[in-house]
Amino acid sequence: MKVKYFPDTDTALVEFTGNEVAETKEISENIYADLDDVGNLVSMTIEHARKNAGLHEFSFQEVVGTRDRNGRTTA
């Protein structure tokens, strides 16, 4: 996952995969989701990111999980 912030437009781009975007859906007035050809999330664009996403308080934490007997990841 990559998070890019463009201060000149106050826009954040969160990239989840490198898949090609087939469709963009408007989630709300300032949030857009990019989907691939099978409907998987590729990226999200957040306009007015400082207000809409609290970007000035952005932090990242990676949580390492374990797997249960059924192979599901648990935190």
C-alpha cells in the first residue's frame, strides 16, 4: 500500500494494488474508489484530505497477526 499526498491540491491517493483501473465510483462528494475489471479496490482518492481524512494526523502501524486452525488471520 502506498499513500501519496499532494499539498498543492490537498489530495491524498491511497494505492492498494498495481492493477489497472477499470471504473471509478464516487463514494461521497470528495472520495472516489478505483476498481479493477473484477470489482477489486485498486485505489482511493480523497479530495480536501486534511479536512476529510485528518491527514495532518496521519500515522501507520503494521500489525502482525497469527493464523488460527482454519488459516484465518487474527490480530
